[in-house]
Amino acid sequence: MVLSKSRNYPCMFCGNETGRSHGVFMVGSNSGAPRMSARTQSLSLPTALRDASRTVDEMLESILPAPHGLQARVHEAMRYATFAGGKRLRPFLVLSAAKLFGVAPARAARVAAAIEVLHTYSLVHDDLPCMDDDDLRRGRPTTHIAFDEMTAVLAGDALLTIAFEILARPETHSSAEVRSALVLRLAEAAGSNGMIGGQMIDMQAGQNAFGSDEIIHLQRLKTGQLFEFSCEAGAILGQAKQEDRDRLRSYARDMGLVFQITDDLLDVTSTAEKTGKAVGKDKEQGKATLVAIMGIDGARAEAEKLARRASATLAPYGNAAPELCELPLYLLDRES
Amino acid sequence: MVLSKSRNYPCMFCGNETGRSHGVFMVGSNSGAPRMSARTQSLSLPTALRDASRTVDEMLESILPAPHGLQARVHEAMRYATFAGGKRLRPFLVLSAAKLFGVAPARAARVAAAIEVLHTYSLVHDDLPCMDDDDLRRGRPTTHIAFDEMTAVLAGDALLTIAFEILARPETHSSAEVRSALVLRLAEAAGSNGMIGGQMIDMQAGQNAFGSDEIIHLQRLKTGQLFEFSCEAGAILGQAKQEDRDRLRSYARDMGLVFQITDDLLDVTSTAEKTGKAVGKDKEQGKATLVAIMGIDGARAEAEKLARRASATLAPYGNAAPELCELPLYLLDRES
């Protein structure tokens, strides 16, 4: 294995001139094609991710209803699903993007909480027996296993609903225009032509002979739309120009696809112990993925190209949020 | 059977002085206690209900996505569930309450569409095998029977999501404050301390020895909250005072309980042909209802008392929306 200094490190576009956490290495892969690794270099990113995770967890703790009344069981299930040790990647995106536009952290944290509960709802419903039928999620029994199917359906519904409640409350932003815009964009991103549409396509994917265009489309709906919302939300909160909103979405689109490709790679190459969920399911279920079509090395090369482009998109913001520039590259080496 | 002119007709509080559709009769019940009937008198109400139904159906037709793309199946299921010949009672409430405050009908129709798709989502999920396990709804196969469970879960999720999208779009109201307030109230009404909480309690009701207080509480959450939102939405759209919002909610609280008691009565006394859904299920599932506790005549008497109080609440608005005053009484005699 040969390590060599890269000339393509995305963060060169971000204007970080300190040199710290700038090094990047080309790692020879088995196929001979060099690939990038940032694992040992992006020391600041794991810290930033942990900070974001702590921030959103504190907000979620105060926002989610404490179990009470005859309906306590649904509150318990909402909390069980939410506090399951997730990566909090979408909250991290909201918080980081909001920094670009000088948004008060407390406001950004509320939007971060909203996107996290919405993401959590999608996991709870996707895990149901009639969907992906997963018993394990983030290393723990899924919500319908820990509780029961009925409670899981209701807890998912309640998490989806509270996401909009959080956004609409005046504490989220003093401008009702901003609050309405957040609600509208989240509903579009999560709806039948967004995340749910992607899930519908994915559920049928095993029965179809999808090519890479269809797979990219479905992933941009299924996982990409929430990433796009998360990044754009920073610009909405900052009452930034449409140009900024578009730029953040463009970044998120590429970054989201990197996330998905690396997720599919983990399904092929990793273990349940590392990922905290069942692996090898795509092949077992006959699901079309970019990894299946392009091969492991081809998919990895595509992810690297997208990661570089994502980081380059943020060049106009200089070094205002270096962790956003680093993230796509960081994802290339994730283990869970 | 003795018919006699009643002195208690609720609409006497509404200031309608024309005398038309004002007559009401006491109908002797088998137990000897007189009860009110408005069936043959409220000629205007069925017309108003049909008009509201047509208005909201036109709006729903234009708002719900036409089936398209690889995700077409979820769009089809959303439409299948929505266009199933429902009573459109909640849209009627929105449209009628909005009239009290001089709201433009096109705006009210959008809010009416939002509450109807939200109500429809709740039916789709409630019918699932892990919930009420109903094969029949409004005389047709339920969504998970006509499609499949996975599609029904996703279609329900999508209907819930689009409800908030509809409210947040600028076409609903030029004031973002109004749009945000609508989103917030709907999320509260539909959430884990509203409708979903009620459903959670109801799902456990068979296992508990509920008294009438608990049943009233659960019904006020499960069905009452959406009625409260529907009526209050008219005041929100009209940017009316808090006093008006409270008054409309108070009306809806009583009216909603009348609706629920008569629903439970139908479950005991009617047939599947008339109601378009399975009957006798409450007893079969050991569910506590006010009818089971108070008996048929006791429950009917309670419903009549509540119906009178609901209509009286609207006295301050004179004859601005006589159909709202008539509704609670009309419900006493519904057959489906």
C-alpha cells in the first residue's frame, strides 16, 4: 500500500490556509486505481460531528414529550427510536450550513431537531415488517420489535407530525416567512415526490431492472432530499439569497450520493458489528445498487468524484464552514 | 310515535328568524324518553354538506399529485384513499367556520383539503392489520387491501406530509403568520398529545377498565382534536381574536363528542350496508364506549345535551352560519 500526498484534496477549495487537517493521501486499491483517504487527517470533523450530536440531543430531550398520560407508550416509543445513538448527520448539516449565514445556534438547533425526528420516523416505518422488515437498527432492536407494530406505526406518525410543529413554533425564528418556508421545503423534501417517493421506488426496485440513472434518481429522492433540506435550511434560516439556497442544495445532492454509495459499499464489505445493522441485504433482496452495477471500485471512484465536486461547490464561502467541505471526503472512509 | 314541537331547538340561539328549517320534533323513543329529530327539517344542511364536499373534492383533485414517475403507485394509493366518498365533515366545518369571519372561499378550501387528507391518512393507518385490521371502509376495500400494506403505510405518510405542505404554501394565505399558525395548530391537534395520542389510548382501551371520563378524554383526542382544528382554522384564517378561536373550539369539542357517541350508537344499532363499514366491532374487541357504559338511551340523551350546548355556543354570531348550528342536531340522526 503506497501513500502519497494528493493534489485533489477538496478542502483546497475551501480556503483553509492553516494547513491543519489538510493533508490527504492516495491509497492504492486492489484494482490499482488510487483512492483517497481522510480518516487519519480530518481530526476536526469527528469533533464537529460529536458537538452537533450533543447539541441536537439536548434540543431533542427538551422538545420531545416526556412520557405522560394514558398515551405514554407512544411517547416512550418516540424517544426510544430517537435516542438510539444515530450519527446525527442531518443535524450536523443544518448546524454547519447555518453557520455560513450567521444564524443563531439555538434556532439552527431547533431545525436540526426537526430534521432528525423526521429522519427517525422514516427509519421506524422503513423497518416495519411490511417494508424492509429489519429487526436491528443502530445495534438495537427496531421500534416494532422493542414495542409492537402498532406502536411503531403511531410513533413514526407522531415523529413526522412533531417535525412540523417544531418548525412552526415562533421559537424557531421570529419571522413567520422563514418558518413557513421551512415547513414547505421539509414537506416537499419528505413527501410523495421526495423521500416517500424514493422509498416507494426502492420497495419496487428488486422487481425492476434499474440502470444507474434510475438508481441515482431513487437515491436522490430517498436519502438525498433530506440532505438537501438540511443544507438549504441553513440558508433559509439566514434569509440568504436563492443563489445560496441553490448552492447548498447542489452540495447536498452530491454529498448525499456519496453517502448512499458508501452505505451500499458497507452493505457489501462490512459486518453487522461495525454497522450496527444487518448487512448483505441488498443482494439478498435482489436490490439494484450502484455498487452492483459499477462494481466496488467503480462505485468508489464515482463517490470520490462526487465528493470533490461537493466540496468545490462551497468555495464561495471560503473557510466559513470547513467541516462541510471535509464531510464528503470523510464519508468515503466511514465504517458505519 | 308522538311528534311534538320542541322548545329546545338549538338554532333558536343562532338568530335565524325566517322560521325555515327551524322546526324540530320530539320523537318518542322505545324507552319512553323523548328525543329530538331534525332529519326531515334541516333541508339546508344536506345541501350545505354536499356543496362543501364538491368544493373540497375539486381542490383535492387539483392539489393531490397526478400519478407519475416511478413512484406513481403511492400517488394512486393517496387518491384511492382520498376519493372514497367520505362525508367531508371536517372540510364542511372549515368552510362554514371561515364564513363567520369573511374568509375568501378559495383559501378556506385549501385548509379544508389539508384537514381532509390528514383525516384520510389517519383512516389508512388505523385500518392496517396491526391497528384496527379493517378490510372495509366507506363501502370499499381499505387501502392496504386494494394495494398492499407497504403502499398503505407510505400513502398514509404522504397524505400526512402533504397536509402541512398545503397549509404552508403562500396560496393558502398571504400572511405567513396565518400559515404558520395553521401548521402549528394542525400539528398539535394531530400529534402524540392529540389524535395520535387518542389512537394510542384507544388501541389499549380493550385491556383497560375505562370509565366515562377516560373515554371522553380519549375521544376528545382521537376524533375531537381534528374537529377542533377544523373549526378554529376558520378563525385563524380570518385573523380573528383569541376569544373567537376559543369559542369555535368549544363548539367543536361538544359537536365532536356528539359525532363520536352517534358513531358508537351506529356500531351497535346499524348494519354494514348502511354505514359502509363493519359494525359490532367495539363489542367484539371489548372496547369501552360511552354507549356500553351509559346504555343506548343514556348515551343518546347525553348526545342531545351536548348538541344543544354546541349550538348555543355560536349564539354571538347570530345567523352567519346556520348550518354550523344545525349540524350537531343533524348528527343525532345520521345513518352513516
